[in-house]
Amino acid sequence: MKQKKMLTLTLSQLKQIYSQDIPELIEIATRNSTIEDFKSNLSLYLDTCKIDGEIAKEAREQIRLLLHYDGLNVHELSMGQDMPVQTIRLLYQFLTGMLENVEMPTDLFIEIFQLFKRLKGEEVSIPSPQRIKNRSDRWATGLDEEVQEIRAENKERMLHLLIQKIENRKSKPSVRFHFEEGMNYEEKYQLVSEWWNDFRFHLAMAIKSPIELNRFLGNSLSPETMYLLYKARKKGMPFFATPYYLSLLNVSGEGYNDEAIRSYIIYSPRLVETYGNIHAWEKEDIIEAGKPNAAGWMIPGHNIHRRYPEVAILIPDTMGRACGGLCASCQRMYDFQSERLNFEFESLKPKESWEHKLRRLMTYFEEDTQLRDILITGGDALMSQNKTLRNILEAVYRMAVRKQKANQERPDGEKYAELQRVRLGSRLLAYLPMRINDELIDILREFKEKASAIGVKQFIIQTHFQTPLEVTPEAKEAIRKIISGGWIITNQLVYTVAASRRGHTTRLRQVLNSLGVVCYYTFSVKGFNENYAVFTPNSRSMQEQMEEKIYGRMTPEQAKELYKLLEIKTETNKDIKNGNEKSQATIKKESKEGTATLVRRFMKKHHLPFLATDRSVLNLPAIGKSMTFQLVGLTEDGKRILRFEHDGTRRHSPIIGKMGEIYIVENKSLAAYLRQLGKMGEDPEEYASIWSYTKGETEPRFSLYEYPDFPFHTTERMSNLII
């Protein structure tokens, strides 16, 4: 039966399908009067039934695992609550007509049906390269001429609206963006057209109200959406979108599909309902004075977040606590709710006390035995003004120098980890690429030159493009400028429903790789009920990994070759692939060529459509990222209960040794996800193999994301840690 049809069945209709396709299961249920007898005989059936092929064997082991967990209580980590697992019990009640809740969703029983069907040995076929190409080619990019034409029309409409907005402002006019007395309309139009290329203009003119949003989107929003946005505003939920980013949407009804962007701007009903009661998914973000966070680290207040020994996040008390827009699936919505993050720019400008606090935060890094990686983010690191960002980077540099000098007095084996990697987390390349101006590039280049001289190896802008539609000519130029400054750009994708459609992620990798950007993470959406609308089950990440990303995988030799091309500071002049010394002419040529050119040539040389350098992961509460999981149960509404293991490819806080088994309940069922795709115009049959992915394994790390070795032995002692 086709997926689309099965997703619409009632409980009684679904039971008839069970009777037709797996009558032996009905027979086992009806001839046993207790759940325990049913489980015993079901186990016996698994031992004696004919099994052909790996898919069938995996299905049998999966059913055995569900049997093992049935009747047990597990501690669900995200909610911090114990919950019973009763998957097989509910199946028995369904098959025997004894369900207590006769209005139960069918989702649980659809998934179990798919599981038992796999006992018949139906194999999962990997799509052909041509099929993958066809799926990815259907997605437009912001560099396509047709897309640019629609956006030019959007911009033209918005320029006139911006003139009206400036003329009608009742508040104190902007010193920078105002019209002189006596200017005619044509002069105003020319001026606003020039201001459009200034990122500060877009921040000053950002849309913050439902009625203004609708006006800038050509009055295209539905009454239901407007009601929802008014409700969000009444609850105090911030809204912030720049004219530039709004111009990327398609309000004409014809042309490209903008759902991946739209779902980042327009809030869902559940997000609005939940706002005010959102909890921190990343439990280490909850800071109490004098107490360690959930990962065991003592940290000096909300400016630093930490879960791993080697890395810490720095959130400055500057405009870096704001963003170029509020993403509907923001992982720090908890902090916006508490108003630690906001869009009140004047209040976010650094105070005199920030300089003192910054020195104290740098002391924390300097005196920690293991830290060697600082991720400056927020909010958004590039929302900080250039002067402020320069001061922060200068403080980081001086801290690194002091730490290095202090290490000279420590014996080998007792030395502290020194700074090796500096990252700036920013979505402004997508939200507001005009921010990447020449002054910023000078700051980045100068810092890299100084920091490289004292041994810092990696300089990374960690950005977030959600869709190839965000890769515009302006974004392309921003990327070129950053790379010219000697920094590498890596991308993190949040795997929302819109982004998870077949071929979409492949297309994003292609267009980013062609510009010299390498992909870092593909994140499963985390969070509770607020992110239900955008959550994609982890099995879809595994399906994409095994059926689509596979075509961009490299051999170990190819991965080493790519790493050498991307390496900021070359350690050897040897060609990794053939072992021969490179000629000085080749070295000189490669140093002059841009990263984009080198990456494109590499892909062409090895016939790779894109580079599978990203890892699919879920940020587990308090212990790190992982995609190593196993299905152990299903809730009454069909949501998967997954048992996770931590990522074995990196070091963690020792607290993981005390946490026990890690269980997470997913945000929605697979059936609900497929129905959602259907409403977006996708064919659920294209995703039919998703049911087969009941376990996952975290992918290996690309070499670029590994820490370089020190030329000395560091201490194994961990400071600032209380378990």
C-alpha cells in the first residue's frame, strides 16, 4: 500500500491491513489471553519464522529490543522524567480490540506494521546518482537569474515602503538615515537605494510588527497567520526581520518554493503557545552562581557556555547578544524568553564594565588546563561593532600570549592546553551579508596574522545557511571577502522539515562548496513542544546520510588531500596523494588561488557532486552531540523513544560516566512527519524507506575539525570541573 494512503487510515481500516498482510501477528494476539503470553509467543515466533536478508534480520532484532523494553521505565533526559515503555502492550490491545483510548492516533501502529513487514525481507534500494541529481536540481538557489528577478521586484516594492517608513516615523529620526528638508521623491528614492547596501540601514529599518510585516510582504499573509503574530506580540515574543531578508521571500505565488526561509520567519502556533514556558534543552545553559553546570563545569556567569573540555562558547555583553533576525527554531529561544538576548540595540552597546568583565573571562580561559578552542557567538558575533569585535579579539590574543608564556615555566606533561582555534559564530552571511565590509576583513586578517605567529592554527567563521535560496550575490561576495582574509567558512544546517526535503541538503552543499564553504554539522532540531512544527525525526537524517550524502563521501586519501587544501598554515610541502614533493611553482600558485577555486577543482578531479564533510547530529542535553542511537520504544502517539550513546570520536566531560543510559523522546512521529511533507507537496512514497532507519551511528569527523597535536605533552588534569 502506498504511504499516502496508509497515513489516512482509521484504526479499524489499519487493523484490516494487519489481517491481510501479517495475519500471523493477529493469530498470536487472539490466541493469548494475557500480554505476557502474547510477548512470549511473539518471541517464539521471531525464533522460528523464516528470515531472509539483512533487512529482515535487523527487523527481527529490533522487535526483540522492543519486547525487552516493554514494561520498563526509562529516564527521559530532555524532560528529566521517568516514563513507562509499553509499545508491545499497546500493540496487543490494538490487535485484540481492547484499546483503552479508542481515539488513539494510528501513528504507533503504522510504524509497527512497517516493522513487521520488513520481516518479509524487503530490501532498501539506494537511489541512483541520476535520481539524486534530479532531486537536487529541482531546488533553486539565490544565484539563479529567475530568482534574482523576483527579488529585484521585491526590493523595488520595499524601497517605496521604506521611504514611507522614514517619512512617517514619529520617534527621533536616525542621525544617519533621514531625509533633508526639501528633498523630492526621486532624491529620496536614490538615497534609500544607496542605503540598501548598508547593513546598518537594514537594522535601523527592521520590521518588528505583524502589520508592517504583512505590508512588506505585499499583504500576502493569511488572516490566520496575522492572528498568530498578534498573539505572539501580545505575549512579548520578539519579532525582527530586515528588509533585505524579507526580500528573499516569494510572495508572487509563482516561481521558487520559499518554505525553508518562510518557516524561519513565521512562527508556528505551538511556538507561540509555549513561549513564556520554554525550558533550556541544553541543560548546561542553566547557570547558578557557585554551582557547576549540568556538564560539571564551573563557569563565570552567563557569558560562557561549556560542555566539552577543549571548547567554550563566549557570549559578549555587546550587540553580539542580538541577531540579524530571530529564527523560529532558535536554539537560544530560552534566552530570548528571559531577555538575556534581545533586539534593543542601544541597551546592548558595551558599557565600561564590560572591559573589566572581559578581562575576567579571559582569565578563566588562561587558567583552564584543557581549553584550546573559543567560539565567540551570541546572538551573533558579527553583530558586535567593528571596534568592539577588535577589542574582543585583542583580548583573546593577549590571553593566548600570557598562557603560552606561563607554559614555558611548566614541565612537560604538566603544561596547559594553548589556544589553537578561534571561531566566530554568525548567521549574518545569510541574514545581512552587507555586514561583511572591508573594515571587518581588515580586523579578521590582522588578528589571524598576529595569532598565527604565536601558534593559533585555525580561524573559522561558523555560519548558518539554511537553504540554497539564501546564497545570493550579496552572500557570495561576503563569502569571497572572508576567505580573502584568510579565514575558513564552515556551515551548520538545522534540519527542519522544509530543509529535509529530498535533494534540498544536497543542493545546499553543492552551492556552498562551489564558493569555498565546507559543511560542518547537520543538526536535528532540538527542543520541546515549541519546535514541533519544524522538527524532523532523526531517522530522516540517517536516511539522508545513507541514501543521499553517500555520493559526496571521500576516501581517506581524498579527505587528507582536501584537508591540505583547506589548511590555514601548511605544515608540509608534500602532495598527500602521491607522496611527491610539490614544486615551488605549485605551492606559489595554490597560495594565490582562492579556496573556492581549489575546492571546485578538487571536486571535478574526483568526480564528486559535493563534499560530505558535515556530520548529522543531535545536541543531547548536557553531554554533547551524537547520532548514535537505537529505537527502544514508541509512545502512544507514535513518537520514537531513542537510546543514545555519546560521540566516541571526541572527549567529553567525565560526567558522562555517571549519567547512565540516555533516552530521548522525539518531537513527532514518523507518520506525522510524512503527512507534513505531503502538505508541502512532497510525495511520501519518496521517503518510504525512512521506517527502516531505527538505529544510527555518529559519522567520523573530517580532519579539519580535529584539533592539531601540541609539540608538548599537556596535563591530564581538568580544572574548573566538579562532578
